[in-house]
Amino acid sequence: MTIEIIPVEGIPIVQPGDNLPAFIADCLSIEENDILCVATSAYSKSKGYLRNLAEIIPSKRADEIAEKCGEDPRFIQAVLDEADDIIIDYPFILCSLPHGHVGVRAGIDHSNVEDGRIIVLPPKPMEAAAEIREEITKITGKNIRVILTDTCGRSFRRGQTGVAIGWSGMPAIQDYRGDTDLFGHVLEITEEAVVDEIAGMANFVMGESNRGVPAVICRNAPAWEGHDTLYFTAEEDITRKAMKKNNY
Amino acid sequence: MTIEIIPVEGIPIVQPGDNLPAFIADCLSIEENDILCVATSAYSKSKGYLRNLAEIIPSKRADEIAEKCGEDPRFIQAVLDEADDIIIDYPFILCSLPHGHVGVRAGIDHSNVEDGRIIVLPPKPMEAAAEIREEITKITGKNIRVILTDTCGRSFRRGQTGVAIGWSGMPAIQDYRGDTDLFGHVLEITEEAVVDEIAGMANFVMGESNRGVPAVICRNAPAWEGHDTLYFTAEEDITRKAMKKNNY
């Protein structure tokens, strides 16, 4: 079956207090089982997860890191406030967040917000995705699936891609363990991070600049079975361990 | 505009010597500007990029690594034959390949091939993508874009996703450098790895097991401008440098 990737066009610039799911439902007809992908920055802005740089007083540690990586110390303080672990602080600051995501600058965003303000990730992205899902059901009567997307760099490959930082109504990972291939062999590739694959495609349609498309529908995607353990623990993650040991 | 993600269904199990583009063109009507995503394993099989484990004589180094990471020494020898650098060899073997891709086990695949044979990545995946593109144009008269996809793990997040290892007819990365956001600020996120985002979505539709869908069409995707420098050099890549220093 053909899957459709549909930009939700016509959403006004979101302000704190806005009901983003209502904006989305106003712009297009949502169907049962749609996967609604929402840019975290727009969601965070609607919920007021913003900070004014002018109101942040950097700690000594923030000052030190800011000097190393050439950032505004108030911005680095905001990163430290969000992070539960700093993996490296040079040549850029890479952190883990309490919900498991690992991102440069704790995923804090300068773009698409008025001067002097920054957008932080929602503190509980799984609950945020569930809340968007419920709100859409309340408005439209449809049962849907939701992915909150963010844009993120990666190892080995240049450029950012969209990833999922929250999801609701489906497992993050399709679990093939025990399945067989066309010749009956048990598969080696066993866990597919489907929410990230869909978030990436949605991110392409959203764009990064002034296109103003903070939501994308993925329609006709089949259901899959699996689990929600999308993040390695610090102990499991060999990249993280290697980077921590090598923090310059 | 709605983008369509269309599985190419009905392709027979590919054998060495088969004309995979012709199989694809037989199964659905290709349109101008389609992005045809092809699973590398199917392409490699059609070209005979296969090895028989029984014919491989492992070196001393292959024996040593195989013991550390619990693999067949002949398989490890095949990995060493493909790799141009071993980044780590425990708890799994992670290599870079001459064309720039970094992958576990050099991207060699046991799945969907008859017993005792393994599938290696095409040695020149950019040329492979260009060749598929030309062959489709020859058969259908349509000018298309092509992505060769592979399935790959990543840092920080569990599970594999589809990535591009070859492409033709479009730049790998959409370059936003100098663009502005909705408020006129110069963007921070500046390079989007679009070929990987599309490869991921295609990979979801292909599936990993016995679905037998080695090709997917992405239709109506807009064009983008950018460049092809998808891989970090070893010197630029801080993950790679940290891992190499920490190889156990």
C-alpha cells in the first residue's frame, strides 16, 4: 500500500498558549491511524518551554565551557540546566537528557523564535506526544499515532536528520527477533527504529528554514510490533563511553 | 504536495546476472523525477558481489578478531578484505569502507542469500546508483533519481535505520547555510542529510524479513540544492577518533 507523506500547511506562527493540535486539525482532515509528526520546536513554543537569555546567570562551569566551545555562557547554562550528563564539551557540547535522548546543546534551539529567546525540548516528550494524541482524538474523534521530531547530527555522517524524541500510539522499534529471511534463516538485523525513520522523512518535508511547516502526516503506514527501548543506557553505549573517556 | 512512498511489489528473488532495474520497471510504472530506492543487498546479489565462506582462508588477524567478537573467522576475513580501516573490533567489528561509509561488519549481509554465501556492499556504490539510474532511463525513457540503501546501527539510539550508501541524480545533503528562519535569523541547523532521511523511510517499507520488497519509489519529492560530502573524514570525525583510541 502506498504511504502518503502530507505537509500540514497553513499553520500560523505558534505562540505560547496556542493549542497546536487544534491548529493542525483546522488545516487538514485527519484520518484514523494517521501518524502525526510534530516538530518539537513548535510544540515547545506552544507550551512556553522558552527561556530569555537575558534572565540567565551563568555559573562558573558554564563560563568555562562557553569559552572552550565559543558559545554564549548564558546559552551554555541553559544547556547545563537541561542535561543530566555532559558527554563532551569540546568541540561542541553534547549531552544526554533525563528522558534518554542524546543531543548537541541539549537540543536547545535558537531558530524560529524571537530575538533573545531560546526553545528547550519538552521535559517529558513521551507525555507530550500522548497529550497531542489525546487532544487530536478529542477534536476529531480519530485515533491516531504521534511522533515528536527533532533534528540531530550523528556519528560518521555529516548533516542532520530528523529523529523521534517522543511518540504515542505505536512502539518505537519494530522487533524482528526470531523472524526469518526469504531463505528461512534467522535474521541478524533484528530491531528497526521505525519512529526515527518516519521522523526523518517528516523532517525532510518540514524543512529547516522559513517554510513554516511544523507538522506532517504519514498516512497508510502499517502497524508494527515491538518495544519502546529506543535509547541505550549510558552503560550499554560504547560511543558514549569512548567519548566520555576522550573529552578533551 | 503529498509525497508518495510506493513499495515495488512482485520482484522475483534476485540471482547473479539478473537485470534488477528491468525487474523493477516491469513491476510498476516509473514516473519522471521518481526517487527509486534500491536495497543494496538485492543490487549486490544481482551483480554477483557474493562470497562463499567455504572458499575464504582466514588470516591470523581474522582469527584473533573472530575469537574476541565471537564470529566465524572466515566472515571476519571477508570484513577485513572490504574495510580500509578497523575502528573497533570489540564488542563488534566496526569499519570504514573505501567509499566513506562506516558500518558494523563492513555492511556484509548473511540474510536473504543461500546458505554459506555472504553479500558484500558494492565496491563503488556511487557508480552503482548512476548505473541503475541510466538503466531505468534506457528502459523507460524517464529521468529519475536513485538511492542505494543499507541498514545500519547508530550511536546513542538502539535499533537500525536505513541509510544511503550511494545516490545519483540529486545531492546527498540539502545545504541551508546562509538561509534564514521565520524571524530572519541565520539558521544554526544548516545541512540536512536528505538522502538518509528518504533511505530510512524506504527501509521501513522494505522491511527486514521475508517481505521481499527490495525497491521503493519516493514520488513527488521536491528537488533540493546542496552537496555530496556525506561522510566525515577520519580526521573530522570525533566519534571515530574517540572509538579508535578506546578500542579494547
